[in-house]
Amino acid sequence: MSLDRETVRQTALLARIRLDEDRLERMVGELNGILAWIDQLNEVDTSSVAPLASVTGHALPTRADSVTDGNDAEAVLTNAPDRVGGYFAVPKVVE
Amino acid sequence: MSTLVSGSTGDWEVVVGLEVHAQVRSESKLFSGASTRFGAEPNSQVSLVDAGMPGMLPVINRECVRQAVRTGLGLGAKINRVSVFDRKNYFYPDLPQGYQISQYTRPIVGEGSLRITMPDGERVVGIERIHLEQDAGKSMHDQDPSRSLIDLNRSGVALMEIVSRPDLRSGAEAAACLRTLRTLLRFLGTCDGNMQEGSLRCDANVSVRRPGGELGTRCEIKNLNSIRFLQQAIEYEAIRQVEVLEDGGKIIQETRLFDADRGETRSMRSKEDAHDYRYFPDPDLLPLELSEDFIAGIAASLPELPETRRNRFVSQYGIGEAEADFLVTEPEIADFFEALADGRDPKLAANWLTTELFGALNRAGLPLSKSPVDAGTLGGLIDLVADGTISGRSAKDVFSEMFETGQAAETIVDARGLRQLSDGAAIAALVDAVLAEHGDKVAEYRSGKVKLLGFFVGQVMKQTRGTANPQLVNEILRERLAG
């Protein structure tokens, strides 16, 4: 599998990462290098091996349903570039 | 039978599938310990996990998992022993993480079904899957001229996305499906079903085709926040699509919004390909594995479901089917009825509840949960009618006052002197006095003018200010007049 310039440009756009033309070219090369390596891994026959979700052997930790957090709007809003009362304020987004 | 839309070139069949977002009933959020309570001060129920701060790790709420499994079992669905959380990536200001934790290829619940009742019979609607995911925050665009305001209280609250098969054939069927699903969720206690507060939201996928033909291109109508709007939007959309196709046009797959004021759907944006969300397994979360014991424990504790309860009401209490349908629309109504019917005539209980109490509640615009009259109080009134303490007619007056004041029936009856006179000897004495006073009318009656009975009853009632037991009065009058 390999990526063309347009796919990389589109992916960068979706990820909101700005890529200049010269960096875009470099990124196409780098990503295709990574994909070539993944293709090499794909040469190994793993059809009889269960997918590995974790190397630790741990199960997903869970918690009880109780309220243990929140109630600190000031902390949550500390880094907000702009606010109105208790709300974050952002440039107007209307679909 | 399905409802067809007839166009100028023939009939069209409407095909609808629903995606229902049901907020899980839980105290805290899916992956954080912040509260889920509705209506709190902005950003007061936000943990640093919900705010998407770097380095925060999600830890799943066991109860939310239990609720999803409970819902799956209620729909007779397959519970997946292993499911996986994925990141669905997109950018929007009310999604501070930049991705929603959801389930994509391996949801917690697989296929099930829901039976709905239409006027002409039952339908079985396939359920494709239920997955667990985080809700986003809330954006407000109309509070400030140049800025949008964001409240993250809802960010991270657990949602169940319940996806139906495209088995529905009209707006009315879709409405019945959502209504039935909401009732089921309420009985299960897994979602409060409150559409005004947004704890139940619905998207509809709508397409049209020639009857039995290949599926057409679908449009997705987003964020329908009432059952009525769901039905209206589907009916409008089906006709719009038929018109486009009959004019030789093509349906473009897109997302549309329902404008409730104008009763029409409008294009919102072309639907991003699923691919564009760049789903991948969330590296912060291991697969969710459910043990057989865990699932069996939930199955054993499932409450009686609405359909079962409805059928039991009909067979156990002998009430009508339509009445039983109404009584199981909400668990609170069903519980109220059973408390009221306990030790009383169930038909009488059902009648008082559905006619008198719900009549008064509807006039006052109150839900049953805010009723000033509880089952014990209403039962007290029914008992007073049953044992003859008050007449059926006074009972309605007592009920009106009870609804106003919340007082017990006995208290109102005593305060207003409504206790029915059921003492045979006392009534006989009154009857004799009335007959003695109206000797002429007695003679007329005996000569065949039997309609005068009503006059004598009226006289006795007048003497007792309406408290005499009318049956006894009638009986004694007939007996005396015959003599």
C-alpha cells in the first residue's frame, strides 16, 4: 500500500495539521516508508494467532458509579482563551 | 400491509431505519467521576478527562456497562463477550478531546429485535446493534453575536446508540418503534426517555423505492427531538424524495435537518464518509470482556418487561386491552395501578386511574410523578364508595377536592357531611314522612302513574341533602308504595 500526495494532503487537513508543499512531499516519502515496513510485517502468516490487544495480560480496569470529580468550573476554564460567564467562548461555529 | 406513497408514476415504498441515542441512567459519566445531573451550572460537572486535558486517562463506569447489557437483554439481543472502544476523530469545539470514544467494529450488543403494534397488526423490527459511546458538550450559537458558547457538562456522559434495521415502512411505524423503545428503556431503568432534556434523541435514515425493489439512496435526518417531529420529518422527506425521482432527479446521500416551524427537512452538509472519521482502537482502553456470571446476574435481575406486564394485566385483572396498553406506557403508571388494584375491584381501579385521575392530571398539565393524589389516597376513596359510605355521585366531588388539597377521602367526607345514609330504618322513617305528606301523589301513583317514583326519591334526597343511599331509598319506596 502506498499513499499519493492528495491522500496525505487530505489526511493532514482532517487532522488539522498544516503542511507546506515541500513538507508535504517529504511526508509522502516518510509515510510510504512506514507503510512499506508494515507491508513487510504483513508477510508473516498470523492466521492462527489471536489478535493481541495488550501485552500486559491485564483486564480493562473499571470503576464504581459514583460522583468523585467535577464541581470546579474555574479549574476547567483556567486555560480558556476566552469565556463568557461559566462558558468557554469560541469563534462562532454555526453549521 | 405497508403504507405506500403514490406518486404520478406509481407507488413508492418508504424505507426507514432509526439511530437512537439514549443517555444511560447513571450517577457519573462513562469514563470519569463527574456527575451526569441535568441542568447544573455550566462547566460545573466536568472532570479534566471530560475537558480533554493532556495526560488524563479514561476509566470505564461498571454501571454503564451493566445498563447497556440490560438494554441488550431487554431487546433479546446477543451480548458480545468481547467488545472494543475506538476513537472517532473529528473537530468541533464541544468535543475537546478531538475524538469521541465510541465502538465501531465490535459493539457491546449485537442483533436483537423489538415488536411493535400497529392498528392492523404487529411488526418485528430488527435491532442491528447497540454500542456505548461518549456524548459531546453543548454549543450555544445564539447567546452572543460573534462567539459560540460551550458547556462541557454533557461531555463524556454515557450514551447507548441503538441502531435499527431498515425495517420500518412509514413515519407512523417509526413513531411506534421509538415509542415502544422508550417504554422499554423506562421499564428497564436504563434511560429516562426524556426527549425534552435530550436524554433520548433520534436520527432517521429515509429512502424510497418501488415496492419490493432495490433500496434507494438514503438521507439521514438528524436530531429529531420528539416523536411527533420524527413522524412529520419522515412523511415530508419521503414525499420530497418521490418528487425528486419522478422529476428525473437523483437523491444525494446527505444529512438533513428538520425545521419544526416549517415542517420540512433541509440539507445540512454532505455526509462525511465513515472513513473520514479515521476510527482506530483507543490505545487508552483495553477490550471490554464480560464474564458469563456478569451477564447471567443481569439477566436474573431484569424487571418484568412492558409486553409481559400488559398481558398479565389483561389475564390477572380482567381489564381491557386498550386500558392495559395505556397502563404500561410508563412503569410509574403500571406500579400505581397495581398498588390501587391491590385488594380492590381492578376494573374500578383502572377506571378511576385512567378516567378521573388522568383527566385531572391532563387538565392541570401534570405528570403522574407530580400527582397530588397517590395510590393510597385514591384507594381510600374507592373503598368508601365500595362499602357504601358515600354515593358514587359524591365520590366525584370528593375526588375534585382531594386533587386540590391532597387530603384523605375520610377527612373530606366528614368535613362536608357527605357520609351516605345507609341506615334502613332511618330511611324508612323518612320515606313514611314523605308519603304521609303527599297523600294525593301516593294515590295517583297507585292508580298507575308510576313515573311519580322519581318525585318521591327526590323528596327523600332533599331531606337528606343528597346523602341517602339511592338504592335503599328506591327499594324502600317501592316496597311502601306497593303496600
